[in-house]
Amino acid sequence: MAKTFRLPADEPLLNIVSYGRGGPRAEIRLSLAEVDHIRRTVQRAPEVMVKVLSRASNDLKAAGKHIDYITRKGELGLETDDDTRLEHVSGMALMEEWDLDLDDVRRQSTLSVANGREPPKLIHKLLFSMPPGTPPDKVLTAARNLAREEFWGQHRYALVLHTDEAHPHVHLVLKAVSEQGVRLNIKKLTLRHWRSEFARHLRALGVAANATERAVRGESRKSRTDGIYRASRRGDSTYIRARTEAVAAELLGGRSRPDNGKSKLLGTRTEVTRGWKEVERMLAKEGHGELANGIADFVRQMEPPLTDQERIRRELLEFARVRRGERARSMG
């Protein structure tokens, strides 16, 4: 038996695209929550990030290794679902406390393993993050409050705050199977719900926070897997290096391949722009004139939709331009 989360019917999703669709339909009125969400988006309130990290959590060793990583091998204390703070705890010790060693034996004997498929996860590895400048203690409190509301009494969990990077973030480890024997499956809708709730908890603490889809904000950069993201931050991502080298070879050769996905990006931007135009009309009609006027500027300031290939090409050309300027100044 698997568990998924359903959003309350009245929870604002800010589904901008749906507002711009044609065809006969009843007149839509924006709720106060939706108007507030639109205002935060147009005013570019900081956006929360909630991610499920890479799948390497489907055996006991990998799960324990992740605990050791987020606690910096015991240097950082873990907060648990029973309000206990564990100091100098090892990953394997926590896994045994959660009876994951027994879960591991059970799932290894399932038909899925016999059929050659990967066994299900023992844990879910979640990341709750905010932009630089956000008070770290409030990021931790918001993540803690969300975990209590969503998981307490069902799924065992532990969390830890990291402040060693510019953006404060919380790692949360969640036992995949609940105490009632129900497995949690994380869907896109689940993540959307958690993002919305994380932002709500932050706002309750006085932190400006929003949860809006990337395309609605006019952003086209794809989110990368956690491994690629962290490797690119260190400068040793083989994926990023391979993509960059391929684009550089095209530039040197005076050729350029068609950008895969460009037409889809343009189509999405057209739908989003149409949706914002309809929202502008609705706001003006409902007496929110100032906010309606701000939408035109918001849409106009959106960056053009770029594929990864186009973005890398622009960065390489800009780098070459800067280098030429440096050489010219040194020779002058």
C-alpha cells in the first residue's frame, strides 16, 4: 500500500496557464489567497526550494552513508521526530533505531528484486532551502514545523541545518515506510504541496517566501540533479564539462546544432504570457488596479526562454569577450 498527498481543494496553485485558455467557461474570480500569491510573485518574493535528492538510498549502506554526510560524520547534531537531539550519531546507528535493517531484509526478498528491478527506497532524502540572507534559524524552524504537520506519528524523520553555503538549507531524512506499514510515494503534486507549506511556515515566522512554478516566473533553466548541481559548484561536473566542450567545439567550428526543446520552451512562454494577460484583466476588473499594472512590467522583465545549449553559448561568448578586453588593456 502506498501513500500520496492530496492538496486541499482551496489551496492556491497559481495555475497561470489555465487562466489564459480560451473556450466557454464560467467566470473565474480570484480568491484573496490567490491575489496574495500573485502579489508575492510579481514583487519577486524569495522563492523556496524543496528537492528530493538522488535515488541512492535503496540499501542500508547508502542510507547510513547519507546520514554521515549530512551530519558531517557526527559533527552536527540531528533533530528527530520525538524532539530528541542526537549528538555524534552514526548513520548506521540511526538506521538500526528505525528498524531499517529489518526493512532491508524484507524488501530484498520481494518479487521486484527477483524480476531485476531496483528495490524500493528505504529513506527519502529531502532538501529545504532558501536564498542567501534568509535567517538560518527560521529556515530550520519552518522545516521542523512542516515535518511535524506532515509526518509526525506516521513516518520517522530526522533533520539538520547546514549553514556552510550561502543559502541556508535543511536536510531531512524520512523513513519511506510509515509506522503503519504504508509506503510514501513522492509525486510532483506532493512536492508542490511541500513547497507551498514550507513557504507558508516561513511567512508565519515573518520571512518573505513564495512558492511559484519556474515557468510562471519566466525562468527556463532546468533544475539539475543534486549530484550534477553540487559537482558543478565544485567545478568538477563531467556532465557540465561535456556540454560546455560540445558547445565550444560548435562555436570554434562555426556551426550550431538545432537546440532541442526550444519550440517547447517558446510554446510554454506563450501560454504563460497569455495567462498573465488574463490575470491582469481579472485583477483590474476586481478592483486590484495597482497590482494589475505591475503585471505588465513583470512580464516585460522576464528573461527570454533559453535552452541549456543557448545559455552555455552565451556564457562562452561573454567569457571570450571579457578575455579579449583584458588582453587589449594589457597590450595598451
